[in-house]
Amino acid sequence: MAASNSSFDQTSAAVAAEAKDGEDFSFHVFSSSAELLEKLHEKWNSVKQQPYPAMYSSVYGGIILDPAMMVIPMDDHMVHRGHGVFDTAIIFDGYLYELDVHINRFLRSASKARIASPFTFSELKSILIQLSAASKCRKGTLRYWLSAGPGNFLLSPAKCPTSAFYAVVIDEDFAQCKEGVKVMTSTIPMKSPLFATMKNVNYLPNVLSVMEAEDKGAFSSIWVDEKGYIAEGPNVNVAFINSDKELILPSFDKILSGCTAMRFLQLAPKLVEQGRLKCVKITDITVEEAKESAEMMYVGSTLPLLPIIMWDEKPIGNGEVGELTMALSDLLWEDMAAGPESQRIPVPYA
């Protein structure tokens, strides 16, 4: 499946509009791969800046620089059955941030989804580093997927020849989040622990949760479990600072243990040493306790920290971005920019 483009959507809509009152209409049949490729190039030539400078596909067996060829087979079980897992890493100023921990989580997710990787940890790491170098992107995201593979449209992947690995570099700018956002409690049921603790491609609950929030004028949402404890956001962890200056993250038993959240927990004690925080802890926290927090924030790879100033139309603390929130944000950004070698891998650009 190729990346979408508004020009194709508009063309399809225009053709469909011609079919009025049940009248017949037809679509063009591409007679050759060359003709289709010409059409795809026409699409991408209309894009001012290529957002996806490079892709890797194990189906092709290499790195692709032509966006028209950045496709995956329709009979891949990740497409029609959702049998796949994924993960993300950050490219920041020419360095891959926390790549190792993300690949480790990726392989754990694959094991839970019963997908055997066609590559070892070292081979996956090498592919992703080479892909980043080929992209020439110095700031963006690196997303990668492992699927049960192409082969048929059955439910079981038993007859799929092999699993498939895909990765793409997304050229995008991002900056430290200094403005607060408002959130709402989601009414969309959260995933069961089995699916919530593996990073799989079944993201419909997550999508609907975000759409629900946007419909209500909020940035995103918060999931609460069946016992009334805070869980997570649709694709991020959430953290709180209470009036006693305790930094609290909800327990990870039923939710995804975010790589950025784990690094966040390693860095936050620096503020305890400075006397700015009392302690850092992971524990269950009720909605009532959470809403009484002095400060609140999302924590996730592409943020990496986003202040939350309003929840369900009620202010968090004084309704402004907190000083400790920004101090924690500074710790993460400093780690991304100049952290230890164990966290940052230089991309070997040609």
C-alpha cells in the first residue's frame, strides 16, 4: 500500500461524483507496470518536499529511495489481518536516540504476537542505521514494522513463506513543547493487557480515542481502567506531580512500558537530588487523585514531553505549564542532544 496523497483522493472523488442516480461509471485499467509507475511518479512529482526520503523492505531486499515504490503487498497479513508489530526511534541532529531499547521492545512485541523476525537484533540495528544514512535525514522519525508476511488472504499465517520487515524514515521537524494542551477522559474501551503491553498495529481504539478528543476540542485523551486507575494516553504514557512534589507514573502492568518513560524515570531523580522533587515513583493512581495534581504531562518518543494544563474542562493545578514539568522536559531534551553514547548512535552519512 502506497502512502496517500490528496491529489489521488481528489481524482477518485471527482470520478465518483460523475456517477449520479445509479448511472454506470468506470475506472481506468492500467495495462502495464510502466504506465502505473508513470502515474505514481506524477503523483509524487507534485509534492514539494519528499516526506519519506528512504524505506527498507525485506520483500525487495534493500533500501528504496523512489517514493513511488514505497509499497507493501496487499496480501501481507499486517494489511488485511493486523498481524504485525511496530516501533519508532528518533533521528535528532544526526543521531539515532535510544535505538537499542526500541529494538529490544520491538522483538518482545514480535514474540508476543508470535512473529519470528527474519533478522537478528544486530542485523535489524544495522539495517536501520544504514537506512537512516541513505535517507540523509538529520531530524525526523524512524518507524519500522514486522509482519507475519505476505502470502494469502487467510486468517492463519501458517502458509506465509516468511515474515516481512519494513522501515521508513519520516523527515519531520519537532521542537520542545512549551505550550500546554487540554485532554479528556476517553469513553473508548482500552485494550486488554495482552494487546496493550505489545506494540502491535491494531490501533483502532487508539485512533477512535484521539478522534473523540478532537471532536470535543481536546488535543488527546486519557484512558482509565475498569478499577478507576489511570492507564495511559492513546500512544503515550502520562505522568503527574502532586502537591507534595512527588512525580508519579501509573503502573505498567496493563499498559505499554514506553521507552521514553523508562528513560524519563532514570533522569528524573536528578531533580530529587536538587531538592526540587520529593521522590519518583510508579504506582496506581485514581482519577480523583490524578485530577488533584499540581502538574500533568504526556511522555512519549516524538514529544518527548508535552504539558497538560486542562482535563475534562477543569484546570490542572493553576492551569498553566508547571516549572517542574519544564525542568523534566529540559532533562529529556538535553539527553537527546548530548546524552551518553549508550543513548545516541551517530548516523554514518556518506
